[in-house]
Amino acid sequence: MIPEDDLNIGQFRLLEVDNNVVIPTNTHVRIIVSAADVLHS
């Protein structure tokens, strides 16, 4: 996680990733999440 003081304008604290994904609008999107360990919200 990035400390709030280190955020750039428009940057999301908990949603930044190394590889961005562009999701189209006005369509149905199904996402399957799996992990080999515990997932935390």
C-alpha cells in the first residue's frame, strides 16, 4: 500500500497495480479471482 502522503494526483491508494487492465464500458464483465493463499479485503 502507498501512504496517502506519497500519492500522485489521480492515483488510487488501494487499486494501483503493475499491469493495468482496461475494461470496456456498457458490457457485462465477469471476473474470476483465485489464490493459493488467503485473500483479504
